Amino acid sequence: MKTIVVRYQAKPERADENQRLIEAVFAELNDREPEGFTYKVFRLVDGVSFIHVVIEHDVDEPESLQDVAAFQAFVADIADRCEIPPVAMGATIVGGYR
């Protein structure tokens, strides 16, 4: 399994817009129910920091988050919404519960 963690800080005046775009991604994911990955997004208590976690699963025909139209819309102008730009890093899952 491949895991990617992305973190960034939205501009304060655009943080709610950023969240709405993320919510649109999850709405489309719920409608499409793609196979092959787990996707979680966290908005930190400061209100402007976001962390995205994508875990790719070993399945025969995985789908990609990149193929989701709402995700494409989300990333299209991410740089304009950010105070601190996204930094993506690979990660290793050490453990998990539920």
C-alpha cells in the first residue's frame, strides 16, 4: 500500500471556500464509490491548516482520486487559496484502529 500525506495552510479568508471544495469531493466520492483508495481530510483547530491522507489499496482495478471531477476542481486553483503551499510526502502506516 502507498500512503501520501499532504499538508498546507489556506489563506484565512479562503479557508471556508477550501473546505466547501473538499466537501464537494467527498459528495462525489459518495456518489461514485470508487475502489482502490481511502481518502481522509482534516482541518486543524487553527482553522486554516489542512491535512489530506490518501491510502492506495492493492486491488485489481484501482481507480484514482485524480479522476474525480470535484477533486480536479479542488486542485485547479489550490495555490491561489494557500498561504503556505501544499507539501506532499510519502508515509508508512505504523498502525491503525478502525
